[in-house]
Amino acid sequence: MLAMEYLLEKRLDPASLCTALFAILFLYRYTRTVVSIFTFLFYQPKPIREKPKFLAEDVTVVLPTTFKSPPELIQCLRCILNCSPAAVYVVTGYNNVELIKEICGVERFARVTVLGVPKLNKRKQMIRAVKEVDTDIVVFADDDVFWPDQYLDYLLATFEDDEVGASGTRQRVRRNSTPNFWNFLGISYLERRVWNNVATNAIDGSISTLSGRTAAYRTSILKCDEFYHYLENDQWLGRPLNTDDDKCLTRYVYSHGWDIAIQFDPRSVLETTLEDNPKYIDQCLRWARAHWRGNFTVMTNESYWRSRKYWWGLYVIYLAQFQTPALLVDGSLFGLLSLALTQSPEYRTLAFACLGLWVLFTKVVKLIPHFCRYPQDLVFLPVSLVFSYLHGFLNIYALLTLKKTHWGSQQLDQLESARAKNEEVVPLLRGAIAEADSYSEPTPGRLMAGSDYFSAVPVAQLVEVSA
């Protein structure tokens, strides 16, 4: 507003006014992009100390599951147990408790306890398990995440700082052997999201959401009646929330004076799956609604978001959220640029070309690491660019439908029924284990080699080439 008043007082001619407005809008939209590029490139991961404060044996993993995909659950548990936590609590609906116990018995999963709840509700499932935790650190994990070796060691390195109450790591979507454009859209979504979270967190410690796919917390923060009530009674306009649990946890940690950290080490990148079909749209809408609801709740009920400590997060998370739809904002930039060059039409084509290339660069830069690994996925780039603009309109639709608090891509009522009964159990177990065994590609958290993030490649790939 002050900038606008200044410009009006100076009574600039229309071309100069449009030039000034173009500069303001350009800086407002793209300052965060420029800063995030340098931050992402130069930010250093948290090192593992020779004598760390916490070891894997100080961790209990809580795994709320709908048991939608038994093979994924088996793969997930294998990865988690390979990192040697003290205990793992799997929490599901009562109807599937015995079946998951059967899987754990066949797989000989040690240190796994299966708990049940009457009705699938992720928040109630989390609380059910937290009450049983007796280690210093509790890690919540989804049933479709796959950890690399030593994952917990790198995750726990963030707690060397006594001010850190919660932490997470980088994430990546599992790439199908023959990806379709839905799979690629999921990959590009998470690459961009992780980029933004890492960059913002590195600057001032702020983060929009500590992803619930895998997040670690000091048990002392969560194991109390205050937290149980806070998590279970989270609402939006009087409607109880089953979704948005990670938003609620993030808000709770910050509001109690704790910091949140992100482990940047490439050896701590977990892998996950997203819908690789039209249900991906439902996931996007759920995430967008959670984003709006979470931010509006923070802006209404909390004060930390506007404190001096989180000055960068104030701009990137809470002010920049209104830069949607992107098509409108970028269209306004081109319109203002055209008006600004009214008296210099000979430069219009060049100026438009430069702005167009810049916009293209900002939409591709966060995907460069993926394209370095899989250059064949460049064929999906046009789809990604188009969807990035369509996503802005999805954001607007989500804003207008915030009262929809269901899971969108999952039908919980159906998932509460037993996955198999009687003679169906053995075939399900055999099929699930066979499918889990069929996946042999190393996770993206595998050891990387290279001078920087953009040129890094899997060590295994270098070995294959040299052979």
C-alpha cells in the first residue's frame, strides 16, 4: 500500500506506472524463487556426530495404516525394521489386526506390535500408539514410505540441537518402471514441495507443514493429555478434522516454542507412492484444502507466524499463498510489461521472450535434479507445465470448498472391513509377499556421488558404467 501511495503521489505517466507495478509484482512473486535456489544449493545437511545424543534404539515408530495395500505395508515395515528402532506400533481397524499379525509372523518381524481401533481415524490411531511409547523419540510414518539404510541416524542428527522439537527429511515419489503422466505429476509435485520446504526452513526455521509421511518428535512434547485433546478435537468451522493431522502437529510444536528442522542429507531421502491415476486430482484437492485451512488457522489463532523469528516464512508461506492462480499473476506480468513498453514497441518482442524464458526456468529449475537422473522424463514436461497452471484453479476450487474434510482419494468405510477371511487369508498373504519381493530398485535415498546436487548420480549407477 505504501508503494502504491508513493507512486500515485509522484503522478507517474501510465508507462512509468506500469513499469513500477511490473517491478513490484515481479519481485513479490519471484524473490522467493531466486533466494530458494541459492539456499537450496548451499545449505548443508546436519552431520552425524561420533557420539550422538540419540540412537535408533531411542526411537519408537508409529505406523497408522488403513491396510489399503498389503504389499506396500510389507515393504514399508521391512525398511523401517532395517533401521533398527526400539519398537514399531502398527495401528489399524479391529477387523484387520489379526491379518497384519499374520503378516508379521510370516515375515518374522520382530519388535512389531499391532494395535486396533474401532474406526479408522488417523488421529485416534496416532494417540492410541503414543500412549504406549516409552522412548525419547517417536516417529510417525505412513504405510507407503520406504526408508534407506541408516535413515534414523540421519533423522536423529537434527535433535543434536536442544531447541529442535520435531524434524523430517527430504522425500521423493517412487518412479514407476514405465511412468505415466500421473506418476510424473506426483514426482514433480513432491520435488517442488521439498525444495520449498528445505529452502524456507534453512533460512529462518519456518515450514508450512512438517510432512506426516515421516516425522520425528520428542516424545515429551506429545505424550500428555493436552496434546491428545488438541489433536483429537481439531476442527474447521465446527467440523471435526480427520485429515490435516500433520498441519495440526506442526502448529502444536511451533506454538509450544519448539523449532522444527529438516535433514537435507541426500542419504536420508525417503521414497513414497502417490496415486498414479485420476485419483491424484483428489489428493491435490485434499492437500490444497489442508494448506488453506492450516494457514488460516495459524493466522487466526497463533502469533508465531508473524514474529521476527519467522520473517521469511511470513513472506513465503502466508503472504505468497495468495499468488494463485499462477496464470492470472503471470498474465498480469505480461500485461503490465506490454503497457510499460507502449512507447518502445521495438523492445516488446525481446522483453516478452526474456520474461517467458524466465517463467519457464522457474517452473523447471526444481525438476532439474530429477531430469538429470531420468532424462527420458522430459517428454512429460509440457504436461507438467500445463498442470502447474491448472493447479492454481484447483487451489481456488479448494478454497471455495474448505468444508469438505474427507480423504478424497480413500474410502475409509470400505477399508475398515476385513481384507480377507478364512480361506482368503493364505492367497492374500502369498500374493502380498510375492508383490513386495518383486520390487528391487534401490530407493532414491541411496548413496549419491557428485560435486553438487544437480550433478549427483547414484553410486550404483557409476559402478554399472565402470563395469
